Amino acid sequence: MDANDTKTLVRLQEHGRESWASLGEILGVTGPAAAERVRKLEERGVIRGYAATLDPGAVGIGITAFVAVTLDRPRHRRAFLDRVAALAEVQECHHVAGDDDFLLKVRCVDAEHLDHVLSNELKGVDGVARTRTTIVLRTMKETTALPLGDAIAKAHVSPPTRRASRKSTR
């Protein structure tokens, strides 16, 4: 991936409906050349898709919760993952290290809906030994944008090295 690929991705993360002409202007190429660059990024799987980002509260989704799940045996993993994949309320599922096996991001209409998802949909799966739920009170930051460009460059900057001072003895 070159600098223009990174610049393209940064811009599309911020402005997913950017016109080819406008994107080309930013990259210093023609609109068709910008479109071709994006097409290649899509073919390589770097760009996985496009979606409108919705405000959950504006569409009646009032509860966000993080649910830590522990399975009693690894053999139950497939059934659990199949169930999670089928649940629209589960936005994210992460296999994690630590005391739990999975961490889920769940969105529900209200507390009663969350109770139903936890009690009937998740705890009802064979092999779920324990769940631990944290309900979000307020979200201060949430993004789908990955840290590209300057953020990656900053992360790769090494701290200045200290030189050992030598005291001269005369």
C-alpha cells in the first residue's frame, strides 16, 4: 500500500460518499484514476464495503451493553458462534484472552429487550457457563475509522534515545 492508498482510505473513512472527481483532486489524479485505485483496494479486500452510520438513539436503539461470555468447553464454540452470528442485536464478537472467552457488543431497544437477548438467546446456548454484562450509560467516543496515515506514523516514531553522560576525570 502506498501513500495515495492510505490517503484514499483516510478520506473515504471520513467522507464515504466522496465523488471520484473530488477524491482525484485530493490525490492529484483524475477522477477515473481515483475510481480505479478504489476498485483495486476493494478487489484486494482492503475496503470491505460501504454503509450509512446511524445514530442508535434516533432509531430507537436505547441500550448498548458489553457482554463477556465464558464457555464451559471449547467444543461448544461452534454452536455459540453460530448463534451469535444469527443475532442482529450482537454488533461485534471478539475472541479474547483473559478470564472470558468472548466479548460481545450488544444493542437493544430497552432493558427488557436486553434481558430477553441475555436470558433466552445467549444463556440458552449449550455450553455458555457464564455471562457478565456491562451497560453503557453514555458514549463519549465511538468510531469505525481505523487509525491510518498520521496516526500510524506517530505510533511508529521511536522515543528519543538518551546518551549516557560521561563524567570526565582529570
